[in-house]
Amino acid sequence: MFLKKRSFLEKYKKILYLPIETHSREFHSKLYLAYQACQKGWVAIIGPEYDVKKLAQYLPSGVYFGIGFHRKSAKVLKKLKKSGHFVLLQDEEGLDRWGPELYKEYRIDTEINNFANYFLCWGEEDKKIIESAFKISINALPVGSLRLDLLNKNLRKIFLENVDEIKNEHGDFVLINGKFGTINHINGFNYYLKDLKSRGWMDTSFKKQFQNQRFKFQKIIFEKMIELSISLAKSGQKVVVRPHPSESVDVWKKKTEKYSKNIKIIRSGNIIPWLMASKIVIHNGCTTAIEGFLLNKTIISYRPIKNPNIETDLPNAISICLETKEDIVNYVNNFVLDKSNITNTASMNILSESVKINKSSKDSTNKILNLIENIPQKKKISKLDILKNNIFVEIALFKLKIAKILNKKNFSYLESKCSKLDVVETKKILDLFFENKIGHQKIESSEISNHSLIISSK
């Protein structure tokens, strides 16, 4: 594929670019989008965001599905728009948010409207907040979420083998999902602080005060959650802790090492099979509560302290909220799985106000594909320009290799969230989609770079 990337893709009329920020969060859902797109004659480029955005600048124009509306995206999207790409954007963390004004301040850069064709929203509430951030009309559509598509009864079957493996290894366990990248960052607190400042998230006295409040709040919750995991282990419960992708696994292991027989710290694969295999899910303000809820799991939010200015509301609102570790230990020890333990209809109503819950026949994936099906065809360029762009692609990827060496700590963090995609793993999942009668033709994968893959019909 060296010096042939642009030439190879020129034969395709419809190209979809799918960058991934966090593998465990996005890989399966974006691969499903790629799979369904290929059923309709598309070809997809999928891989880590830092790789795909480099490729897309010099490969043929198509649809680029970007991540988030924040300042860091604007510079890249400006180049992609100039290259002729049709740009879709969705905030992967759109439900894990503070109040509307804080969300707009921290997560939305209004300049990004110059480069986005559509803003894809989780639901009507999300749409209203996003629209209110801009002074002009924008194309905002409530489509739901690709990640939630995977929870429908037919699609979740692809995880059953993983669920059986997890149950065989860990038996009956309580799942604790971490969300403590703030004060337990994989590269340390100073790295996180520097990143916040580079984003402009601490450039006023108000922002500094808010962030300092958040640090203190997260530190307390983190320590309380560790204590809870130990209390559950002491009571005889098996506990699996899933740290957030931005968190240090080693810190969790060190703080719970005396109870390692009953407490396992694991961060591998998609969260869905772990949710399905668990008997109870415990969190504090984590979006995985929504996925667990839709899988009919019993969800507990541990809230030893409360601060509505800091906390993200929705995950807690659909959970059973308990304030002491003693209450949770008692609840878990006396737990019997029946309908009375599963959060009620009121919680579903709350969720439906914020998230568009789609039927499988009209899921987010199909809505997105219907949206992009009739976009203008890519522009034709001369053979000389194709040759130039083949060279520019390789130069861009070479520069990326140099940048990884010069900014080793930063890229080690990015790669910890999403490293190179594995062809064998990808093929297995694509085959599972086909075996579950999703789509009428088999789809294959092949490498386009050291990190990213081409997904296409055979």
C-alpha cells in the first residue's frame, strides 16, 4: 500500500472516514457503521483519530465522522473541509456533561460551525443545548448514538462468547466503573493539568475555581470508591474494577493489592460484555450507567458526597443512589435478581428525554447512512495530483512517526486509548455481524497504514 493509498481509493465513489478516540468505547459501534455502509456500496477507513485525520487530508474526499465540538478539532477540520470532505460531528461524551452553560463553555467552539455539515445529537435536549451555543442556525439532528445501537437484542449477540468467557473466569461479580481520569490520570495529575490549560479550560478565575472544585470532588469520590471495593471484597463479594481509559490501572492495583484475590482491576475490550456478565453495576456519574440500564442491569450510583455544580446529572438520575458503603454492601449481599431490583419506568422516562432510543430498524446507524447517502460525489483530480497526494500521505505518516518520538508521553497516552487496529480481531467481529444475519454480504478488512484499516465488501 506504500505510495498507492490515494490511487487505491480513487475507484470508490463513496468513502467514509471513521476516527476512533477510545477503542473500548467506539470501536465496535463504528465498525458496525462501517459494516452497514459497505452493504450500501461504501468503503470505510477506520482507525485511531491521530492516524485517520492525517490520512483523510490527502485521500479522496468523502464523509468524515469527527469526534466532539471542542477547540482542538477546529484546526484539523479546517484542513479536511478544504480537501472537500463532508463533515459530521458528534460529541462522544455528550451525555457525560455538566450544566448547559458549562458544557457550552468547555465543549463547544463556535468556530467549528464553519467546517461542520451536521451536528449529530444524542437527543432533543442535547440538540437544544448545542443550538443555543451558536448565534446562527446550524444543522443539528437528534439521531441517538451508535454505541446504543449495539444494545439491541440482535446486535448484542456478538458479545455472547465474550460474556461466557468473562463469567467462566470471574464467576458472580460486582462491576465498578471508574471515571477518575481527573485525579488518577495515566500520565499523572500534572500532565492532565497542563492539558486543561492548553485547552483554555483554566484561563479565567471562574474556570480555575470550577476546576479546583472538581479536583477536590473527584479525589474524595475516588478514595471512597476504592474503600467501597475493599469493603465489598471483605464481605465475600468478587469485584471487577474497570478504570476509565484515561486512568492509571497501576494506582488501582496498588491501593487494592491486599485484596487482589477478590478484586480484579481490568481494562480490556468493550464495556458491553462486562456489563452483561455482571450482577450489579456501581458508578458515580458514568455514562456506562446508561448502557447498563438499557441492558436491564441493576445500577447503583455511589454518592458519599454531592455537588450538583460538579456532577453529571443523567447517569445518577437513572440509578439507585446510595450514600454509604455500608448501604451498598448490604444491598449487594441481599441482592436477588428480579424485576423489583431493576430501575423503574420513571428512569426510562428520564432517559428518553435526553437520549433518542431507536428501534433496531431505524437505529442511529441507519439514520446516519440515510443522511449521507446522497451527498455530492467526490471531485476528480488529475493523475499527477493523485501521485502528489500519494507522496503527501506518506510524508504525513512519516511526520506522525517523528512526532511520536518527540512527544512520546503524549502519544503514549493517545495509544493507550486507541492503538493500532488488529485485522484478525476486526475480521472476527465483521463475521459475527454476518453470522447474525445483519446485512446480506460479507465484509472484509485490510491494512491501509500501520494503525488503520480499510473496510470494504468482497
